[in-house]
Amino acid sequence: FRQLPSIPGFSESSRFVAIDSKGAIWVSQPYHGVYKITLSASGQFNVNVYGQNKGLPSTLNNHIYKIKNEVLAATERGLYNYNDKNDSFEPSPFYTKLLGTQSVRYLKEDSEGNIWFIHDKSLGVIDLTVKDPKTIFIPELSCKLLSGFEFIYPVDSSNIFLGAEKGFFHI
């Protein structure tokens, strides 16, 4: 293992990390906000913090993911896209149409392009293999997933593993 040099102005735990198409590193810390880390041409790191001041519904409980080659913030009020021109987040029209403004805690894209998500302790998938995308919930697994330790591993189009309160589930 090799420890990288410290980034001035950034000392947060980094469980949720995504790198956008311009090379910016996005990190979310659910209790402190969303961070965008960029490297200037002179080799200096720049750290910007995003919360309510930058379009997110709250500074708390935001989780960063890269889905469909796009950085998304999963929040207590739905999914938000980053708007580079305004340097802020805004509700995603596409995902709001499919999920509304429900809280989303976890996202994972499978090999078919479907998007699996966890809302509270409920599992669902946005089926993108059909002409009109639709949201499907899997009620049999409601309340069997452990909040704070969500994990979805899509092995292939026929096998999905989920971390659960007592072991894992295989779909």
C-alpha cells in the first residue's frame, strides 16, 4: 500500500467517491457534505464543499455515485445532477420522473444498464431495458437490508447479490 500525500483543506473519510469526466474527484461524507477536489494546472489542489448553499436539499445524508458516466448525488429528496455551468446541484428531471423525491441511500448500475437503488430499507431497480423505463420495487426484501451498510453487487444479468442484516441475498 502507498499513502498518497495529504490534500490541503480535506481530511474527511472517503467511502463514497466518484470521478467525473473532467477528472474532478467527488467525495461525499454524509454528515459534512459533498466535496469536489480538483487539481489546478500549477499542481495545487482545490477543495469545494457543496450543501444547501449549492443546490442540495441538505448538507446531511448525501451520497455520491457515478451512474451512466454521470456524477449523481443521492439525497433525502431524490437524485440530483451536478450542473457545471452553475457550479451547483439540481434535481434530476429523469430520475425525479422515475423515483419522485424519495430518499435514496445507494445506487448501482448493472451490466444491462439498469439502476439498482435502496430507499430506506427497500430495494428497487429502474428497468432501462424497456422502451419506457420503469421502477420496480422488490417488497420481499423490505426491512431486511441494513441501513448504513447497503451493498449491491450485480455479477451479471442473472445474478445480483445484496448485503443484508443477516448475511446476503441472491437474486
